[in-house]
Amino acid sequence: MAGIADMSDEERAAALRKAGEVRTARAELKSLLKMGSLSFREVLDRADSEEMVAKTKVLSILESIPGVGKVGARRMMEGIGIAENRRLKGLGDRQRDALLAEFG
């Protein structure tokens, strides 16, 4: 994979555009979760089929659930044994089940 220094101006611009689109999509996903328009189970289901969702950090999603917050999300992840940098696609079956038991 080429580094940013090896990219042409057009490639760099395209990468920046794509990164912006991904950030916007993740913000929308978290907003839907926060408003209650999307359930945690639905987020996990989308992670199975959508790469953008699969690459979203678990901590970021948990913090978006109403009533959880930053401290609660970290405590829960620590209690279940999920690293802070884990992404949704990297969750094991037991970790998914534990989170679904809490938020399913």
C-alpha cells in the first residue's frame, strides 16, 4: 500500500473525500443510536454486512447509547474483557453475547 507521500494529488483528494464520507456516515450511525432510531442489535447486524460499520470502534458505539456515557462504556468493556481499541468486526461471540445481554 502506498504511503501518503507516494500519492498523486488526485489520489490524495479522493482519499480525503472518502475519509470525510466515512466520518459523516459514522456520525449519522451514532446519532441514530443516540436518538433510539437504531438498536444496538441492529448496529451489530449492520456490522456483519457493512464494512464502515464493522470498522467502527465498540467504545464509540457504546458511548452513543443513551444512559451509558464514556465512563460506563469503559467499565462495561473492561468487565467483559474488550480492549478499548476493539472494532465491531473484532468482537468474539462471547463478547457479542455479553453486550447483547446488556443492550439487546
